[in-house]
Amino acid sequence: MPGSEATCLVCGSGDLLPFLDLPRAPVYCNLLFPTADAARKVSRGDLTLAICRRCGHVFNTSFDSRLLEYTDRYENSLHFSPLFREYAETLARELVDRHGLRGRRIVEIACGQGDFLRLLCKLGGNQGVGFDPSYREVPSRGRVTPTRADDPAGVDDIPVRFVKAYYGVDNEKVAADFLCCRQALEHVPDPVGFLTLLRDALCGVTATGLSDHATTLFFEVPNSLFSLRDGGIWDFIYEHVSYFCGRSLEECFKRAGFTVQRSWESFGGQFLCLETKWPTASEMVGDFAEVPSPEQLVGYAAGLVETVRFLGDFWRGRLAQLRRQGQRAAIWGAGSKGVTFLDMLNAEDEISYVVDINPEKHGMFVAGTGHPVISPDGMVQVPPDLVVCMNPRYRNEIAGMIADRGLEIPVVTV
């Protein structure tokens, strides 16, 4: 548990409530392992979660960034899902239309394999630069991006280049009309410091004459309310040092010198989005995500231990019942939720395998438990008796994919 020296990563308050210990969690959920043995030997670290009574920010007080390294083995793309691709395309169109992103310069921080950046550039005829140390410069394991599959003739013509490094003051100065960063700020040990460096980098670009007008910034992070209020406990992973609510996300930007223009929930409340400008806008221009009071957030956090206990007991009992009946289940989703579910339950042979539609993960093994990852087509050979859907947003999509393969398997959500 945090000692007296622990302070909130966002507002600096020392008024913290420790509320959940998850010891010896795999430090990676999105790292690919070629063998089950290597997956079981993954490094582990403690999750010691505390919530700030002042701003409602949740963070891991035991986080040690030295345990993590983001390389080109890291794979967390969700764009192979039609449902997620529809969400990303709708979001990209809204951003292009709202900010007039046509013939503009776009920079994405933590761009992954560039799926979203390519969308923004394709939709508005923009030029893009993506920064990410995990970017793979050549197709890996036969990867075909969703954009390429949808428009094979036009993808190679999109003017996008990638820098296999972190974006920062010490990097090359890249002017941008629009800068985006999705699902990355929660990984940063010092989010206010990171945003301050980003502000300084933008100031440096302006000072050198590379940009003569404001840069619009768009950030997207997981929404801590989905875990605290709605029981999304499988999203607690070591890779995320921070869990933002609307209040703490806005506070983070304000402390770095930005004026937040708008914030909102997206993807069924699982994500938070925020927009601002630099040089900072003088006034707010949009609505803001509704956030419970800090007292309510602390109440949700305090009750989460019981939620973890209840869900853990329920699923251990459900899996034990399957084992007694000589049946097996499969997990659908080899990302953070699936890895956390398997590890927290210490699941073994009652789970046959993990299904994922991302071809980068097929033939690989899940961190911690070493379960194999197969494609949806692989289910036809050895169909399970039950499919456990790790994210309720994807239940209908998963059920449809199972039916398309002529299988009749019940699908339940965690």
C-alpha cells in the first residue's frame, strides 16, 4: 500500500485511499510470446491501486516503468474488429469534419501500426507522421491492415511516414495542424510532465517558424468509470499506471498549461476523449463528460474489493462446473481483459484456448498462463462448449462470427 510519500500523479494531493491489491500480475498483456513456456515466464509486478480523494484519479502506486519495454513485439491493434473499425472510422470522420482536416499535417503519438493515422489522412487528403517505438517497418507475420483490405489501390499512395521512436522535445521538430494520441497517456508514469514536454515541443515548433497557428490536440484514454462503477475489473493491468475519469483527465491538461475545450465519453462509456489547442484557446467551446463527485468515485473504489471477490468466485465456480461435466470453455479476446481474466482466476485446462481475430496473435501464447491463441476458423476443428466474451460491446459480433462458421456455441459475457 502507498506510504506517506505517495501523491496523486495528476493533482499532487497526498489524500489517497488505497483500495485494491492485485499482486504479481503479468507486466505485459499485449506482448506476443512464441511459446507457452516463454509466456509463463513473463515478468510480473504488483498492482497497488489507490484513488485520489481530491480529483478522483486512480493509479498504481507500485508501478515500476523499468519492468516495461515497448518494442515491435508489442501488438494491441483493435482494428481487425468490424465493430471497432466502425467506431474508429466514425470518430475519424467527425474529427476531420469538425476541425477542417483537409490537406493538413497530422501527427500521431503512439500510433501503433498507423491504422487511425492512415484513416485521418485518407479521409481528408492529409499528410501524416506517426511516432511509436513499437511500429514495425515491414509487414510482420503476414499483417494486412484493415485500411489496406478495404482500399488496396489507395493505401500505398497515402502520404504517411513513421518514426520508430517516442515523440518529444529531443526528437525532430514536426509541425502539426492536428496532433492525436489514443490509448497511450494511461501508460505514462508522469502524465502532467509528459503533457508539459509536449507543450514545450509545440512551442519549439512554433519558435522555429515551422508552425504559424494553433495546433489542435485530441486524446483518448480508457474511462475509469467503466471499472469503478460498472465492474470492468478485467481492465486493471500493469501496463496502465493511470486510470482517468473526466475530472482527472481535464485536471491533468490544465496543470500542463492547456485550456480544455471539450471532453466526452465514447465507445459505450469505455473511453474518454478530450480536445484542446496550443497555443491554448481562451475559452471552452463544447460539452464536458459528466463525472460523479470525488466522494462518489471514492465510494465506487471502496466497494470494488467486494466486486472483485464476487466475480472471481462466480467464474471459478462456473469453470469448475464445466470441468466436472467434462466440458471446456474458450476465451474470446487475447488483449488486456482476457489476460487479466485468465491470470486472476489462475485458469488452466478448463480453458482450451483464446480466440482472437487479430492475425498477429495467431499461433502465439498469452502472457502469464501460456494459453494458445487461435483464429476464429480454428474453433471449427475443436469447438468449445462455451465462449466467454471479454467485452460486452463485442458480444453480437462474436456470436455472428461463430454462427457464420456453422457452430452453435453459447456466448456469455464477463
